[in-house]
Amino acid sequence: MASTIPLHFKFKLWSNPHPNTHLDVIAVRPRINRRSPTASFYSAQHHHLLHRIFNPKSKSIHTVLTRVSSDGGGIVDAASQQSASEDRDTLNSNSPSLGDGYVSLFVRMLGLDNDPLDREHAIVALWKYSLGGKQYIDAIMQFRGCLNLTVNLLKSDSSSTCEAAAGLLREISSVNLYRESVAESGAIEEITGLLSRSCLTSEVKEQSICTLWNLSVDEKLRMKIANTDLLPLVIKSLEDEDIKVKEAAGGVLANLALSKSLHSIMVEAGVIPKLAKLFMIDVEQSKVIKKEARNALLELAKDEYNRILIIEEGLVIVPMIGAAAYKALTPSLYSWPSLPDGSEIKRNSEAPSKYGASELLLGLNVDEKNAEIDEIKMNAVVGRTQQQFLARIGAIEVEDERKFQSESTSRRFTLLPWMDGVARLVLILGLEDELAISRAAESIADASINEHMQISFKEAGAVKHLVRLLHHNNDSVRLAATCALERLSVSNSVCQVIEAEGVICPLLNALKHSGTSEILMEKTLDILARILDPGKEMKSKFYDGPVNGSKKGLNAMGSPDATVPLDGNMDEIAVSRSTTGKDVADPAVIARLVEILKTPSLNLQRKASSILEFLTITEPCVDIIFSVDIESGLEAVFGQKILDDTESDMDDQQPELHALKVEEAGLAISAASRLLTKLLDFEQFRQTINPARFTKLLRKTLRSHIPLHNKDWVAACLVKLSSLSGPNQDLDGPVNLEVTLYETVPRLVEQIKTSFSPVAQEAAVIELNRIISEGVVDSTRAVAAEGGIFPLVKVIEEGRGRAVEAALAILYNISMDSENHSAILAAGAVPALRRIVLSQGPQWMQALHLLRTLPTR
């Protein structure tokens, strides 16, 4: 919906130097040296009529408001209803017919051959005349050249002329019929030049930007307004001191945001931080600024990337569910003080006071030392208190309910500062409306983009509500709650609280259910994979333990975590960890996980493998794993069809999509390799599997195009399997050789390329030289194929001692194949070798031998 433009006119009337004459309101100034061509026209008999037509104090020309709406409403009379009838009679009797002759006169006075002062008076008079309404604008627009002459006046050096010209364009553009004509006359280009001036009055800015506000209603004109020159000027106007200029700029941006194609242009121009700042500043003088900023941000938030940028500015997108939904809120009126996350503040005395004050004022029994809480908890308390108070008095969404009665609440959102937004969303989770609950949970998932927001929701008490909603009988509510918990569980500290709230059982129930949708299954496995993480114990040493003598641990983002529960929740977390294995030791759950390994979803395969790896820690789970045909599930993961793709197959697909699939396959195979490596520790499993079958699958994986870092566990698993193969091992392709060529050599080359540590780089070069010196077949070809020539030449240029010696030896072996000569020369080896030879350093003889093997020009 297009925006409404509140106009605030400030008329600057021409001051007549001859107040005693009867021409005190006519926009023509007589001169001594020559007679004005229009002076004789103004006689005393016309004075009364002109005064009534153009005098702004006349009842017939009172203040009007220009309103722009989607249905094209033009000029709306905003005068009091008491004088409406009288004014209507006056207008009908006197204008515009009686003023038509004077309109044509003033239009002729706009001509380029007239005196600049006459042109100024004429444009001021026409501007005032246009304030009468659409019929007055129609009278002006009868003259075809009026628009072009008006636009030309925007180049004037006079502020009053520019203001009047922009004001007239503003009035004309408020009428749908003339909006396109204004744009075709070059108004947008001239306004761009006008706003580019260094010194410009607020009145001129206001009228010019309000003209753009009217023009931006037309979708076809928005792209023209959002050009590279004008858009930064409009955004800069958001910082203007005049509040009306800010309002107009916000209105233009709100209309531009209605076109999705302009979102990227606006975001790149830096509009989001400016609008967010305007929205959060409490401006008592105008509500229009906040409304337009909110409208623009909500339109931009329809794009996921823009939504993240808005949340990073400290705003939260909250669904509007209707004021009636909050009537179901039943807050507890008498309870011991507690924090929003459920942590109770300990009492310092159980004995009642003599006069019962402790029963009325519960805070009397709170020790100040026990009540010390950090800032994020205080924000949660303040936010909860404010939102519950607004809900109790029925003040939430009341005003918006009147404005959007015809629009469905399922499509409406609003913006709130993060403290109020977090509290509002948690408040909605406690209501009865299923649609409202699911929308709030979805908003929590969208807002949980970083550690700060995740911990804020935890402190506000969102976790316990979301875990409770996992038992809800509505599928959409369960899905929304699961998605929210999945996003919150990214934080290690929040994940611990989620586990302590008893989330394992409802998640396992959803996992066992055969009718669970794929998206719900994926989110469920995400949460379980983070809770049942095989590396959890190692992570806890870093995240939960003291750091540099501090009593605080580190959260998942590596920052100090000041959110330690107040009332024994850490003990609950420890108990929860000890009982996790018992909860998951369910044959139906483990059988379901093995079934997931056989599905084509690479993401689900990776998470199922990770959970099964965690379960190998407990003996009851291991026995169940062996009984559900885990071998077939692993074969399905290692036998990915994408590993068989040739280079021609890759060319037929989109390169980005194929690279993404290969990366996902690498993650799934790496997780399955870890699982297989752990299972090989059990004698029962070693006796049942076919080592040769898995060796063949893993060797094919090792030679594939999956990322190098995903081959670590594949190589380790192959080495472990080779010890079980015995005499049946394939002698044509020894495992150790393939591990060296497809994992060790590429890893060492990558380390030489990317390592910032000279020590690590030197160790990689020496290890690579050792492999080649031992005569490993095709090792030099593998180094060249991995792009190792250029980094090795860089080592001999910048390295020292043993690293240079090892790099020279490797390059010498590589140079034995003449196909590598061009690459060695292209890497700049010859100048570096000559410097070493001429310096007579320790490696000069090696450098000379290498030079002799290279072709001379």
C-alpha cells in the first residue's frame, strides 16, 4: 500500500515595497525604468477578485493535505468540518472559472524571456492556486508548457523560486492523471541536481522529496528514482535536522521498498542501518518517521539476507496476531520471584514477618547477594515485565488493529527493539492460539542468527515453552517449535539447557514415527546430532572449563558465557547427560537411524552417522547396532552415485550445484568413515563384515573429487581395514600407496600453500621430500597434479635452510618429467635458482643441477 504524505506548507509571501497601493498581493513588481507588460492589467476593479483567489488567508483557499494511496487518491481537504459547506459554496461560485484568465497570465509569466523576479512571483502564485484542490490543478494543467517551465525553475538560484516550483510539482504529482507527465518533463533529473547542491533550505528539500514521494507511488517510476545519483541523496536526507525532510525521505524509501527488484540496490546503498536508527530513536514530534521506517524495513525483510541485516541492527520481526489473542493470557498473580528462564532467586529467610509484609512484598526475603544478575538477565526481566503489563491492560496491537481491519493477521508483522521483541515472542508462546504460536516460533528461528540472540531467547524462557510444544497435537506447531530449537541449539550453552529441559524423548518419538516429514526429520536430527555429539566431551573442556584463570567458560562462539544458571541447573545438565544413553538405547530408534543411512539425503546420512557414532560409547547400544544390519547402511553411504561422475558429467551439470553435492557427499562419507573406524574396535563387528568389500569402496572414495579434508577419516579407516584383509588384499593397488597419493601428498601440498607458520611449512616440505625420496610410485606426478610446483618455487625464494634444500630436491625429481618444465619455468624458478647459484650458498650445487635439467631459451 502506498504511503500517505502529510504536507506542511510554509508560505513566504512577497513583501510589497509600496504597502499603500492596492497591489499588495499581486506577484508582479513594477519598475521605474520601464513599464511592466502586465502592470496595466491589475486595476482596482480586479483587486477584490484576485485577493479572494490567491490570498492564502482567504477561506476559499485553506490548508489541504495531499494523500497518496494505492487507489490514486489525489487532494483531500483537511479543513474543519464547520466551515466546509461555506467554503464549498465560495469555491463553486468564484473558481476555478473566474481565475482561469489569471492562471494563463501567470503561466505566460513563467516564460524564459521574462524577468527572474516576475517568474518567481508567478510560480509562487500558481503554487498557492494549486492548493485549492484537483480542479485548480486541472486548470493549471490545461496549459501544456506549464510543467516544462516549472521544472526549468528548479535550476534557479532563488530558494523561494525552487520551493514554489517543487511545491507546485508536488501538488500536480499527487494526481494520478498527471504523475507520469511530471516524470516525463524531467522533474526527477532536475530534483536530483537540486538535492545535490551543498546549500539548500529545508523547505526546498521538503517540497522536492515530497514530489519524489508522490512519484514513487508509480511502480514504473521507482526504478528511475532509485538511480545511483538520487538514491544516496534520499538516504542522506534521513539524517537531516528538519523532521519533515526525514518524513518525506522515509516515505520515498518505503515506496521504493515495495518493488522487490530494488531491494538489492537499496541495501547496497546502506539504507538498513539508517532506517533502523530512525526506527529506534524515540521522536515525539512525528510518528510518521517510525511508521515509514518500519514499512520500508518490513518490505526489505521479505528477503532472507536482508532480514539478517535488520536483526543485526537490533530489531526483531514479530508477527501481529490480533489484540484478541492476548486475552487468553493468564499470568500468575502470586508467586515467588523468578527469572524468565525459570531460575528462582533463593530466599534468605523462611520465617514470616510479624505483620505479614513478607507475604505481600515478596522481595523482602531476597538477599541482595543472591539477587545479583547480569545485564542480559536484567533485560529479560524488564522485557517480560513490560510486555505482560501491556497485555494485561489490553494495549498490544490495539492501534494497529484499527488500521488493518481488512487485512488478515496471518500476513502482518511489526518491528520491535530486540529486548521487547524477544519478550513479546516468548509471551506469544504461552497463548492458546495455534497459528499465533507457530508464527512466533518461526520468528524465533529467524531471529536466532547469533550467540547474543540465542542466549537472549534462552534467558527470556523460550526453551521451556518450545520443548513443551514438541508434545503439541498440531503438526505445524511441532514443526515450528523444532525449527526454533534447532536454531537455538547452535549455541553450546543453549544446547545444554535444551537437553536439560528433557528434549530427547519427544525428539526420539518424532524420529521413530514413520509419517514424520523430511523437513521435521532433518531438524530433529540436527538437534540430536548436537546433543549426541561424539566430540562433546572434548568440546566441554574448552567451552565449559575455565579459560586463563577465569571462572567463566566459553560459549559456542568462543566468547565469555555469563549465563550460568542460578539455581542448580548445571546439576540437572550433568544428570541429563548420564541418562542420555539410556533414552536412546531403543531398538526402534537405532533401526530408524540405520534406515536413514540408506536414504538418498546426504545431509540426513551425515547426521545419522554422527548419532550412531555417539551411541558406540555405550555397550547396550552397540549390541543393538550390530543386530540391525549396520553394514548395509554403511555400504549405501560409501556407494554414492556422485562419486562415479566423470568430467563430462560434471560439465553437463551446473558447476556450483555439483560442487555443493560433492561437498555434502564428502561430509556424509567422512562421518560414516568415523563410525566404521569406531566399529572396527569391536571384535564382534570385525568377524561379521567383509573387509575386502569396504576396502574397495573406500579406495574408490579416496580417488574421488570429494574435498581433501574429508579424506582424513577415509584414509585412517582404510589403514585400519588393511590389517584385517590379510592375504586377500589387492596387490595391484596397495592401500598404503593410494593413501599416500590421494590423501597424504595432497594434504602436504595444501599445507605448503596455505600455512602461515614457517615451521609447519618446513615440516610439510621435508615430509613430502621423504615420500618422494623413498620412490613412491607416481608421487612426483601427484605433486604436480595438485599444483605443488608454484608453492615449492616460492619456498626456494623465501624459505631458509632445510626447507629450501627439500624443495630443491622435490623440484629436481619433478623436472625429470619434461611435461613439468613449462610449469617450473612459469613459476619463476630460473631467476630464483640463479640467485642461489650466484650467492654460493649451501644449496648452490642443487640449484645448479636443477638449472641444467631445465630447457634454455
